[in-house]
Amino acid sequence: MWRKKNIIFTCLFWALGISQALAQNAYPSFADLAEKLIPSVVNISTTHNKDDMNNEEDELNNHIETTVDSIFNAPLSNKVSLGSGFVIDEKGYIITNNHVIDKAQTISVTLFDDSVYEAELIGKDAKTDIALIKINPNKKLSPVVFGDSDKIRIGDWVLAIGNPFGLGGSVSAGIVSAKSRDIESGPYDNFIQTDAAINQGSSGGPMFNLQGQLIGVNTAIFSTNGGSMGIGFAIPTNSIQFVIKELKSHGKVDRGWIGVKMQPTTLELNQSLGLNNNKGAIISEVTPNASAAKAGIKAGDVILKFDNHEIDNTKNLSRIVAETPIGKEVSLEIWRNKKTLVLKLVIEKMPDETPKNEKAQPLDTNIEANDMVENNQAWLMGLKLSQITPDLAEKYQLDYDTQGLLIVDVAPDSDAEKKGLKKGNLILSIDKKPIIDIADVQNSLQEAELADYRPLLLQIKAEDQLHFVALKSAKEDK
């Protein structure tokens, strides 16, 4: 009997030893990598005016929150905040997030050996949330090695190093959860999502792959309580190298610009234009006298290629245009009227501020309101459409000479409601043909009916913004 027991215990210990060995082999040790990388990471503290700190907005969008600095008690005249950063060359240049140093009176950098240096702000870029600062060290620094963020794959291991809650040199590991995330924090969102623990104070810290190469800058978290919930976001290195070069050269980022507003494509939108895929970017508005207008680009065109780059989405195109040298002539492949065209234009410098629309002219109060008649309003495509009268123009604060048809009601559960159309929106064109009256809409519906009820492409103006909507043309009159 005792022999059976000994055999059982021996088997159990042998199995336990095998499972422990398997566990050790299944998961990598990050010890050697962390020891090598920690010297490249710095802690950043800043002082701010009390009024500036009280006016700051930390939330990106609802529950999306930036990993902003932990705020500690300080003299009433200012407050101290903590963040992270990393060394990019031996001369003392350091990268962090713009929101870490924004409005800072002073910036201090603490290296891994606890030596402290005052830092100079070289430049910052709010659109990508990147800032470049510099210290003058009296010792040799350990700069990071940049990797190719495009090569990472969902499921790859990553390391995040930073200063969460003021705990400098903290290392966390996780995997890449997703790529190309748009969290609506800026025009060039293209975040890497990770489940590596990132908390307040980690902002500006580096994210590394298992080769020890920098692949991202930890910038934001999704959180309902201010702490890590396993959803963090990092700016890919391939999205910031252009920014770093610009900041180093002249302290700001000069971006390319062609003077268009874009919206993402959908399969339904593209089908209304005769395309059978959802690639490209639809031009919703063209700035007068800008390079796109001079090249003949029109609202409703779909940009398929830009300077030999395939265009998958609007963010992709925005970044490519921004990083194209100012003054360079480029070719565009566009889709218009079910044909492919090639146009050329010259890249201009992006204006510092987008020109604001001119103030609406006052209504002519001498114009008498016309009595409503049946032909002035109709239910079509789930929309109650009306020609614009002085009364409606005043109600919806429209210019006295506004063209198009006004949406005065939307049928519940209609395709129009699902596409986000609302009272007060204007329909300027259908299938890129200007709309003057109800008859124009009826004619377009008849054409769509003959083409097996294809979707209609509506150009909509909502709150001074233009965009396109593909609407079902099946009869949905109320």
C-alpha cells in the first residue's frame, strides 16, 4: 500500500514540476529588457499657475480620459504635476505628451539615477499631443531606439514604462489589443490599443516591443474611475517621427494642406457613386482658391490615391497630406461620374487657423412671408421637405439667400433618421445636382426608381458643416 502512495506522490510532484517548467517557458521574462530600457525613461514634473490648472479640461470624450498628471498639494500660487517622457538622443532631447507640459511655468526632468535637470521647451504640437523638451546633462544618456510601429500585430507583447501616480520607473507588460483606434482626440488619431497597465502619470512614457524598440508613446486611457481598466492608447512611432523632425527644426509643425474637408466612405455611399467598395475619402467641401479648388477637385469626388498612396480612410489621407513637403506637386486619382480621373496640385502650407465663415447677413425684414401651399412642402424619403421661406429662415437662423430645401421633420425609424438627419438640416444637392424645389427631389427619386431604387447621394449642410449621406430611395412618404 505504501508503495502505491509513494508512486502517487511521486507522480504528483513530477506533474507539478512539469507544469511549473511549462509556465516559465510559456511566458517571457522581461527582466533583462526592463533593465536595459529603464535608463531611457524620465519622470517629468511641472509647475502651473493656479488659474491655468483650474481651467484645464482633462476628459477627451465622455469616458475617454487622458492619463493626465497626478496633482499633489503645493503652495497656493501653483501646483505640481507629474508625467513621463523618454530620451531620444544623447544631446538631451526628450519626448513627452503636450498635455503633460501644457501651460507649465517650469519643467523639471528626473533621470533614472535621481539626478534632476531643468528642461527647456523646444516645441509642442497639440494636434498629435507631442512635445519636445531638452536638458543639458553632464553625463551620457541612453536614448531609445525607434522601431517600425506598422510591423506590430494584434496579440504582440509590449512593455510600458512610466511614472504612474509618481512611482517612477514602473514597468508593465501586456499585448497589443487593437490598432488604428480613433478616440476622437485629434485629426490624426491612429492609436495602438493595449491592455498593459497605464495610469495617471504614465502620459508621455514609451511603449516598447520585445526587441526593445520604441513603437509608441503612452497617451490616453479609457477609464470610468481614473485608473487603469486594461484599455490604454499609445501614439505609434511612425505617426510622430515627422512631428519630432519639425519640432527639432523650428519648434513647431508646418503641415501640408490642399483645402478640402473630407468624410469617411461607406459601402452605401460609394455604391451611390458607382463604386463597389468602401475605400477612399469623399470630399464634402472645397475651400475656394485653395490648391484643391485650383486643380478642379469638387465636392462629391472620391480620392482613391494621393501621391501614389492608396487611400483607405480619411485619417490616412489627412496624415499623408500633412506630411507631404510644402510646395511639392502631387498627383491624385479621383472617382467622379463613374470614371477615374488623374489631377495634379501643389501642396500648400496649412493655415494656422481654419478661416471662419463670414457672419450671416441679416434677414431682409421687408420681405413678406409667403403663405404655405402644398407644393412648398412634401414627405419624401422619410423627410418632410420645405422650400425656405422668410419665417423658416428666421426660425433656423439661415441667411436670407440660402439655397436648397429645409428638413422640417423626420419620420421615426426611417432610413433618414438612422442616418442622423435632423430638423433644420439643409439638402443642397442630390446626386451632385443642385436642389431648388420639391420637383427636383421628385425627379431624382424617379431616376433612382428606374435604376432599381439605388441609393441617392444627398449633400447635407448641418451647423455650417457639409457632408454626404446615401439615403434609400424606396418610397417612404408619411
